[in-house]
Amino acid sequence: MTLVRTLAEFVTTADASKLPDLDREILRRHATDIAGARILGGLTEEGKRIGQIFHGDMEGIAGLSGIIRLTEMDDIHTGATSTPSSISVPVAFSLYQAGQDPRELENAIYVGTELLVRFGKAMNGAKALFQGFWPTRSGGTLGAAATASRILGLTLEQTEQALSLAILTSAGRGGRFIREPSGRWIVLANSVASGLRMAQAARHGFTSVENVLDGEWIGTTMGLAFAETELTKDLGHSSVFPELSLKPYSTARQSLGGAEAMLDLVAKGFDPKSIQKICVRVPTSHKGMISLQLDPHARGTAFVSAATQIATAALAPQSLYDVERREILNNPDIAEFAAKVVIIGDEELDLEFPEIWATEIEAQSSSGVVRSRIRDSIGSPGNRMNDGQLHAKYRKALEWFGEADRADDLIAIGLDMFRDYRSAERMAKLIKAD
């Protein structure tokens, strides 16, 4: 049996109801989180522009992934360095039909998330990211095709062809996007659109290469070591959901630990205005990325720059929830504080990487030195967020647009969306809304 056939059998037969209660709880909460990010992203100017480019049936669904990702509020698998739910959730709910069993939504999200993360693991996403790859984009076509194949009810044969076609179009190296509006979200949406087209092509009888995963083809094509066994190891007998992390606010996950460490110091009574210098220790591979300086004309740099995130946590913590970064990009106090930050790659923190992305900050002031070490940032598998924290996250974020009350309905609908037809349809309507 080919590897693609094995994946197709999983996609067509997987039953999320057989997962442990914890896995299903995480799946539900992360799907709710993505719906919140979709609402939030749709309110931004950048999100509205994406909607002008990606519209209609398949294209409109793909555009939702870009709208969700631009918020930097969605989940992540640190080992694969992939953000799977930003693809599986909008695809599943957008293709969901009124009257369809809501349990199929859960199944579709399960299989799409599982394959996207496993693809990221196979390409060693945490390392590949710093070789110029974007693991979510690379695996996004497969994840979208798997999710679509399940929710559309494709046969085993059709699903096999859809997955094979998706793998054939998996992306190679990417680039570094700095200027705004960022084409990063357009590139991601395009990879999702490709996966959707492959599922539709298979549905209409188009065929592909059956042994695309057997041998060294994919690794050679991508130019990196590709561990195909990661795709099928214990497939169907476990899930990746306990390994996923939520974000508590808008941030690149690599910069979250620094912000959390600063919030910890402030909560303990340390006065950030007394700081003369801050040393931030991170895994060595993160140093180059998060040493990026804030560009007042590029919103994305405010999430990636660890110095800026730390300064925001110290001086304007409420702005961590503002996806537009309105009070940060041209704030001289933030820039002055960020200039005191030095990023250091620490080999000690590499010992648990990539599963654990630990961070330590050392703040020097006239009164001495204080330290804070964050091993399990809030939202990580070792420090999970609950529904109450998720609710607070989106109330604070949506408040920046004067729509905090929408978080109340979001959480309420999310509790029953896989058990109740009406809740499933309400969530689908929310996610698909123009």
C-alpha cells in the first residue's frame, strides 16, 4: 500500500469521537479560537483588502485563511512550526451544508489539522523555517485538500487522488515579507485555494501520481530531508491536538516568551521605567528572526520584534490585543524602551527545542538585576488556556473595534457546535460572513 493510500484511508474513516476527551476539548476550543480570529481579521483594513482579492466560492474560502493568519492570534504547533487550524477550520465550516451531521465538521477539522502538522513534522518545520521555508504554506495545500475531501464526502479513491495532487503542488522555499500590506497572506491563501481545487478535481474524476510519497521525490523537490514516516506513525491512534498551542494575544509565537516574562516582572512589582538594559535569552534559531527592529510602516514587525513586544508588555500591555498596533507603531516611548533590549541565542535553551520555546529575560536597573524565565508560555501544552481565558482574549481584542460583545456569542456557540445542528450552522455563518 502506498503512503498516500494510507493517508486517504485515515481521511475517509477517522472518527474524532473516539479521541480522548482532552483531544476533543482542545479541538473544540481551537476551532472557537479560529472563529474569533476570523471575526477580528475581517475588521482590519488588511483583512478587507484580502476579501477584495479572494471572493466567490473556492477563492473566498481560501482568503479566510489569510484573514485569520494576519491577526497573529491563531494556534501553532511549535515542533512543526505550523499554524494548522487557520486552514482546517475555515475550510471545514465554509464547506459545511445545513443539515449535515455536525460531527463531520469535527472529523474534517481533525484530519486536516493532523495531516498539516504531520507534514510540518516530516519537513522538520522548526528548522526548515530558518532555511527559508514556511511550513504552514508547504503543508497547507495538503491540509486543505484533506479537510475538503472529508467534509465533501469524497470516496477513498477520490481522496487518494486529491491528496496526491495536493502533495505535488506543495510549495518550496518562500521569502521574508516586511512591507504592508503583506503578500504573505496572499501566498498562504493561494496554497489553500490550491488544496481546495485538488479536492474538487478529484471529485470530478481527475487522477494523480499514486506513489508521490514513496521514495525521495518530495525531499529532493523541496531541497531538504523529509521524514515520510512522520506522516503515518501511529496515524489514527493518537492526535496532534495535545501538542498545539494557543496564543493569548497578537504575537509571533517566537516573541511570546519575552512579552510574558516582562508581564511577569511587572506583576511582581518591578518598575519598567527603571530598566537600563534587558538581555533576552532565546533558542539560538530564534535570535535572527526576533531581533528584527520595529518598522513604523510595517505592522507585522510589531509582532515579530521581541524588543517591541517586550516594550509593549511593559508600557502598554493593552495594546498586545490590538491587531492593528495603532498606539505602538509610531510610539517614541516604545522605540526608546525597545532600544534597551539585547537578544542572545542560548544553547541551553536548545536542549528542549523545538517542543519547548523557553525564554529568559534579565532586566538591569539601578537597584540591581531581576530575572524571569518562561518555559511554558500561556496557551502552550504545559499551560493551557481555558474557555474563560479565550473569552477574555477576544473581548479585549474586539474592544479595539468597539465590538467586544461579539466574544460572548462566539464562546456560547463554540460550546455546542459539534453536537447541535443549529450551533454548527451559526458558527458556519459566522465564519463565512462577508
